[in-house]
Amino acid sequence: MAALLKKLLRRGRPWAALGCRVGRREASLGADPAGAVRVRFAPSPTGFLHLGGLRTALYNYIFAKKHRGSFILRLEDTDQTRLVPGAAENIEDMLEWAGIPPDESPRRGGPAGPYQQSQRLELYAQATEALLKTGAAYPCFCSPQRLELLKKEALRNRQTPRYDNRCRNLSQEQVAQKLAKDPKPAIRFRLKEAAPGFQDLVYGWTRHEVASVEGDPVILKSDGFPTYHLACVVDDHHMGISHVLRGSEWLVSTSKHLLLYRALGWQPPHFAHLPLLLNRDGSKLSKRQGDIFMEHFAAVGFLPDALLDIITNCGSGFAENQMGRTLPQLITQFDLTRVTCHSALLDLEKLPEFNRLLERSGTSLTQEMLSGELKKLSEGLEGTKPSNVMKLLRVALSGQLQGPPVAEMMVSLGPKEVRERIQKVLSS
């Protein structure tokens, strides 16, 4: 619903002023006082928010709120070739619709901004320069064609593709000669043989000897944009992230990230890798499944709490699984030590049942709750008078400039009718 309202409020004249965003704040190296819990959800805006992303965001949110900490949204948009128009806005819209809005984000700003990696390139360049000075990183002049040949050769021999570290031991004279021809090489991180182990808060003591199975990874591309490995380490450090809760697919890479922390002289955060959210048959959730995107669930009228309930009910982290839990109950009951390593199997055919249970339990918005949410919405739009917001919504819902309070109309009409009327205005 919030997403539809925001689309309506961002329409052109005569309501253009309602679409203004809060300006981002300047970068800051400051962090919360020692001991403060700060977590982040860091998706890539290469697609709209789906259930897998929602689950990761939710676990971060409830962990932060459980410990009176901060939940941060950071957009990892360094792969400029794969960005999807509207995805960045959709991610934040859907988090707000789900009732788990970030405390700091590209839209809301905050003390550790900017919150888009494409606006933090100077920080990555500074970290790369520090690594080059200590010899922990080196320039790589290998052409894309050579790297592709290495990959094909490895696959032909049924081996895992890896870089052969050809540029690792170039002399200073050789580097100078190559820089004269190629002044913008990629930068690789020199992996150490003895990778540090770490205590994962879900998987326990973990260690991966990355140097024995991987070549030295690129950390800064020739276009000046970082790869994930450098960017997440630099950002988590400068944003004062205390705990990293992310998908288990990043478990193997964590030893590599710890080597980067050590090379930069920084203290790493605590790590908790969450097991995968899978379909009922054990297959992976895929973006090609049209029914896993948050916009789909919002459009057909499912309650946000029903989605939060079902994606936690099929997993772990709570004393017991029970249907009908609201977000405050999830926060109260959550215990990170109860998260297991087993994948969560999601049965979406049960979602209507979860939705009906919450509707019967009276978790639908009341007029008072709606009034508060509408006030928050108008406050989040710079230069917007609440009276203008209410006037626009009243016209969209009733076609009249005057009438009963907007919240009262919305309660009377019900979520489905409100959505349909707003969608009708948006499509006209």
C-alpha cells in the first residue's frame, strides 16, 4: 500500500512538489558508540525485492530492534551494467510496505552516508592505495582475452577456473613499463596461505583456505569501481557495522574478507550466515518466478505481516514455530542462537491461510494507525504540506475535494478497494 501511495504522490504537476526526496548526507567516518548494534541489508538494485531478500532484511531488522540497534539499507550498485531502472526505489518502498523501514538509507540519509556504493568510490580508492603501499595488493595487466582463455582451459580440464597470479611478482620496472601502456589496470588482492578462521554465529567455527583453491581476486576494476569483496569490507568498517547477517552463499568468501580486514588493520564485525530460503521442493527461489516479488503480494492484497509470518515460520530462530505472529511478536521471540544451518522450505500455497489468520485476529490497520502512517509518509517528502497529501489522496479515493478524514475512508473502503482506486489513478 505504501508503495502505491508513494507512486501517487510522486506524480507530476500540479503535485510535483510532493515527489521530492530527502537529500543525502555527506560521507562520514563516524560510527555509533562502542557496543551499539548496527546491521545492514545490502542488496544490489539489479532487480526488484523478492522473498529471499525480504527474509534477509527481516532477520537484520528484528535482530537490530531486539538489541535496540540500527537497521541500515545500503545499495550495492557498483555493477553499473546490470542496474534495473526503478529497482532502488522499489527495494526501499517494499521494506516500508512490509513494516521494516531502515533507520538509515539512501532516501532517509544518516550519519554514515552516502548509502549507495557508486557514491563512495573515493573510500574504495583510499583503501586500495593503502593496500598497494603495503604490498598487500598489486596491479594486474592481464587482458580479458587472456583471462577468458584461462577459464576455458580450466573447464576443458574439468578444473575450477582460477587466476594464475601471473602479475603477482612483477618487478617495479616491469610495472612501470606496463603502466605506461595501460595506466588504469585492475587491482588484485594478494591472498595469504594461512586464512584466518572465525566463529560464525550460525555455522560455528569456520575456516576456508581460499589461497589454495582461488587465484588472487580483483578488488578494484579498471573503471575505478570496486568488486563486492573490497566494497563490503570498506563499507562495513566505515559504517560501524557490528554484525553481518547475510546469506550462507557468502560463507566461503568470509575468510577472504577477514584477510582484507587484517591487511587494512581493521577490526572485523561478527558474522552470522543465514541458511537459504528454498521452494517447497528444495529448488532455489528464482527471479524468473513472477510470484516471489514483493510487488506481486502487495498488489493482490496480502497483509505484510502474513509474509513476515510465513518466511519465519518455515525457518528457525524462534523458540517454536506458530502461525499468526505479528512483527512485535517476532522481535520478542527471536533468538539468533536458535538459527540452524538447515535450509528453510517455503510453501507459498499456505500463504492465504496465514493471511486469513491475521485478518481474523484483527491485525488490519485501524483509523488511528492509518492516520499515523499517513503522517509519517508526508513527513518523509521534503517540502510537502500534510494538507496537500491528504487532499491528493481524498481526490484519488473519492473524486471529491472535501469529505471525511482520509484514514476513515481507507478503513471503510478496505485495502483491496483502496489499492484498486489508487492503481486506477496511476494508470490514467
